[in-house]
Amino acid sequence: MLTKLVKEHQGHVNKIKDENETLRKEAITSIGAVTNGLMDSVNQGVACVFANQKKLETEARTLQVNTAKFSKQTNQWLSLIDHFNTALKEIGDVENWSRSIENDMQNITNILDYLYANTQPPALIAAQQQQQLQPGVAQPPQSSAAVPVPGSK
């Protein structure tokens, strides 16, 4: 009877051990599935963040390249505008110089005309006046421009 009880007890203990082992394996399997599910959801978030980070880095590089191109183009435009302004200033200087030369030449012409008109011998002037008064004598063509006074324009 004692042997029978011991055998029953050992059978019962073995049965409990088997059940515990089965439950332990099921728990490990369940925990593994839950852990894998949690890791997958965490990894998806991390993968999404990583993909977004890669996109941002790519966009940042593109922006940096475009900014460098824009800066270079802006510097070229500024240089072009500076050269254009310099050329405009030079044209203005040439225009002022040409006006000054033109005014000087006009003054010299006026002075020469005045001197020519006032330095002719009186006999020549009288002969010219007589020719103008005689109706039958051919008169030399007269210029329509008046003799300017020196210093006037």
C-alpha cells in the first residue's frame, strides 16, 4: 500500500511536471510571439524614422547644393551689374567730355568768325557793300548765319 501510494504520488508528480513543462513551453511560445509583435511594432516606428531621416539628409544635401549654385549665380549677377554701372559711368564721362570739347570748339569758331569779320580791310568791306547795292551786278551768295558775338551761343 505504501508502495502504491508512492507510485501514485510519483505518477501524480510526473503528471504535474509534464503539465508544467507543457505550460512552460506554451508560455515561452506566447512570450516569444508577444515579444516579436512588440519588436516588430517598435522596429516599424524606428524604420519609419530612419527612412524619414534618410529623406531629410538627402533633401538637406540637395538644398545645400542649390544654395551654393544660387550664391554663385547671385555673385555673378552682382559682378555683371557692377561692370554695367562702371560702363554707364564711363559713358557719362565721355558724354561730358564730348560736350566740353564741343563747347570749346564752338567758342573757337565764334571767335574766329568775329575776328574774320572785324579784321577785313575797309576797302574790301566797302566793295562788298557796293556790290550788294548795285542791282545788275551778280552778288556772291551770303551765308544765312549771323555773325556771332564771342562768348555767345
